[in-house]
Amino acid sequence: MPAKKKVEASVEPVEAAAPSMEPAVPLAPVTPVPQNAPVPPQQVGPGDERTWSMLAHLSVLLNLITGFAGPIAALVIYLVYKDRSRTVAYHALQAMIFQLIWWFGGGVLIGVVWAVVGALSAILIGVILIPIALVLTFALALLPLGALAYGIVGAVRVSQGEDFKYWPVGDWVRGTLTGV
């Protein structure tokens, strides 16, 4: 058997290169940012303004499904966009107030009519008023349908870039938002 040659590898020590403490590019001084600093709201573009304003007016359609969610949706749109877009805030707030007046106001008026008829029925006059109450109920039940159509008209006009205001509340809302 031949003798094995012992091979010794020569290992040269590698010097570790110490990292330089100076950066290759001088850095600008870093100013600390407070953790609770308010972030300025981003502005909304004209196309998005039209879209969100239209959706605020179309929130009246939610009342057909739920009976109450239309003003809530308009309020949410108002709260989200009140600092970002005065236009969207204006349309959302007036849509919400208009819906509250016409949808819930109509329901309250129907309730009042029937409460008066019920109270007067105790003295027999209310029995005579039942046909009148039925006619008033039918007429007051048309108010929400008119509000629905008016909300759709508002959505169409806003989507076309026109300024739209509901006649009973538009000026009041504009004055409230502008402080005039």
C-alpha cells in the first residue's frame, strides 16, 4: 500500500474589513415627526366630486329597501368628505336633510293624522274624519315617492356637472356650510 501523502492546506488569515463609520453620501439632518401629527386630507378631483355627490343624492334609493338607510348613507358620505371637498359635503348634507324631511316627515304626519282621528273617535267626530284621514294618508304617502324622483333628478344633474339644490333646504345648507 502506498503511503498517503499528507496535504496541508495553507490558510492565510483574512483580515476583516472594518466598516467605515462615515457614509459615502452625506445625509441631511432628520427632523423628528410627532407621532400624533394630523395628516392633511387629500383633495378630491372633479370626477370624484361628481361621483360622490351623485351617490349622496342616490342614497335616497336605499330608503326603498330599508326604509331608513338613505340619510345614514348621506351622513357617512358627508363625514368622510367634509374636510376634503366642500362640493361633496354640500350635496351629501342637503341630500340627508331633504330625505329626513320628506321620508320621515311624511311618516310622522301620517301618524299625527291617525292619532287625531283616533282621539276624536272617542267623541264620534273621528269616525266622520276616517275618510279624510284615508285621503290624507294616500297624499302623504306620495311625498316619499316625490322625494325619490327629486333625488334621482339631483343625481343626474350633479353627474352632468351642474350645481343642484333641493328647493326647501339647499340655500339653508349652503348658508350653514359657508357660515353666512
